[in-house]
Amino acid sequence: MSKVYSIKTVQKIPVSLATAWDFFSSPANLKEITPGNLGFNIISKYHGDKMYAGQIIEYKVSPVLNIPLYWMTEITHVEDQQYFVDEQRYGPYSMWHHQHHFKAVEGGVEMTDIVHYKLPFWFLGDIAQGLFVRKQLQHIFDFRYKVVEQRFGSMPNS
């Protein structure tokens, strides 16, 4: 049986809590903060403009060998300007639980992402984790870090 893995990232952004929340809680901004080589596109028609509990968002993504995959997530929890959680309902993982936390700090906002995920195919999933999945997820968060820094600026000593 495959293991449950996790990844955590923290970024400080020199904007107000309201500005950070407005940007990250809008599904329309997901493509901007996702590397282009993943072929990420939102395909759902009725997903709404802002995150809300129960919201379903559908995507096409091509994480491996440009093979397009269908991915559906549900926003399961939302606490305005504090956090939201997306969980995979259908897609490439056996389990995907992604927490997005926002906290006002001196000079801006601290944004923390915590992802717990499990890969399919038992020990083959564990091998894929070691070969490329963890690196790809880290690449996605590194890309997002740079895009957010370019868009909003960086905080001293962050």
C-alpha cells in the first residue's frame, strides 16, 4: 500500500490580507500561478468567481508526458480571509487534501500551503514519488512562489 506524503510551503507577501485572499480565492487566477508545461485549464462552467464550501472545480492537466488528465476538486472548507481546503474528488491521486492558510503579519501576509497526498498503484506509486512526483510538486510551488513575488513583490528577509 502506498504511503501518504505531505509538502508544506510558506511565503510572505507584502499585501493586505484582503488583497491576498481576493487573489488566491479566485479560481480565475489558478492558471497564472501554475507552470505552463502542465497544460492546466479550468473546464468547469459553473464553478463561480470566489471560493465557497461545496464548490466543484474541474480541470484538464497534463502532468506526465503531455497526457491530458481530468481532475475534479471540491472546496470543502472556507473561513473568509483565513483558509480554504480543496480535496480531489476525481483525478490522478488516490488522495489529495490541500490546505491554504492566510495570516496577517507585520508588513503583509504569511501564506502557508499544506498538501497531503497519496499516489495510486501501491509500491509503484511510492517509486513514482521518489522519481518525479515530489520534484514536480516542489517545482509547481517554486513556480508559484516566483509568480507571486513578481506580481506582489517580496518582503524583506522572506
